[in-house]
Amino acid sequence: MRRFFGLTLAAVVALVGTTHAGIIYDNGAPDLIGGNFSDTGFPNLVADDFVLDPGSNVITDIHWFGGYANGNTLPDDDFTISIFEQGAGEPNAVALHELNVGSVGRTNTGNAIFGFDIYEYWVDIAPIVLTANTTYYLGIGNHTPLSSDNWFWATSAHATGSAFEISPGSPWSTLPHDCAFYLTD
């Protein structure tokens, strides 16, 4: 009986442990209206702000949406994900975390913007613990090998805006639309 109870308790604990996984921040799905180039071939790096709630401040998985213009072909991806702290209402010049994740999961959503296919991307990462109720910026850039297929980050229906820089350390400028992404734990 003790062994059965111990196994049952272990199974319940394992199930409870998996119920906490889920979306901890949702910046919206693609609005199918536009996108912001975030590719070294363009060149640009786009970053969008987010704030995590207490108890939901550990990121282990990142999902985002985008596509390839102008050729609409699938190049080899080489993504870099950056998390910036906020300074003076914009991302700091130097990233708090920078992850060179290379090629990531990618699936066609069946949607398009101006004839360019929209893909959902995802990557599992080592846990990143951030301070709750603090503004950070998620930067996602791709280093596609072909100049004819610059990667763009699809915009979402949120209208609070995002930021971009032309080269690392250059001043940030604002964009009118948010980017489509969500974070999970």
C-alpha cells in the first residue's frame, strides 16, 4: 500500500509540475498587415517591449512570427535573440542576454502578407529569470545568407510600438506597431 501511495503521489506531483507551463506573455498574433525588417542584410534589429507578472517571470521558450521578402524562399536561418533592459524609455545599448540560437523550429502558418508566407518560429532556451513588473525588450534578428530574402518580424494588432536600431550601439528609433510574439515558461 505504501508503495502504491508513493507512486501515486509521485505521479500527481509530476502532473502538477507540468500544469504551470504556459504563456507568460502574449504580444498578439500577426495582424497580417505588415512587418518590420530585422535582418543583418537589411540592416536592422527590431526590439519590442514586454513586462512579466510576479510568479511568471521565467522564460524557457520563445515563439514569434515573420517571413522572407523579396524572394519568398526559405533560406537557412541564423537567429539571434536579445533581451534588453529599458533605459530612458528605450532598449539599453547593450543586451542583458544575447542568445545565438541559429536555426530554430519553423512552420508555415498558411497566412501571407503582401504575398510573403508567414511562419511561426520557436526555440527552447535555458531558463532566463527576469524581474517581475519591469519593462524589458525582446530583440529578434536573423542573419539570412541571401540579400533577396531579408527576414521581417510580423506586426501584431497591439499599437504601443516597438523600436529598431540600424547597427549595434546606434540610437534606437521608434516604430508604430508591435511585433507578433509570445513567451512561455
